[in-house]
Amino acid sequence: MIRWLIVVVLASILFSGLMPWLRRFGFGRLPGDLEFRFFGREVSIPLMSTLLLSLLAMLISRWI
């Protein structure tokens, strides 16, 4: 359980940094991706995009 939680947090941080590039492909705008303003800063939490990309990475790793 802890390993899964660490992977999700690290993937979320990685995808948050790559969000401007990933938005061109439609990620970050899925239902379940949270975006809000907090003290004048825009914060996005890409929950559904992280889940989708993690699932894709798992399928690719099992295939290889």
C-alpha cells in the first residue's frame, strides 16, 4: 500500500510539471482533474490523468 501511494504521489508531481506539454494531447482536462486558484496561484491536481497514464505505463511494462 505504501509503495503504491509513493508511486501515485511521484507520478502526480511529474505530471504536474509536464502539464503544459500534456494539455496539447488532452491530458489535464479529463473529468476528475482538479484545477483551482489558491492565493492568486493556479494549482492543478491531475488525478484522473495520473491514473490513466499510470495504467498505460503498467500495460506497456507488462507487455515488454
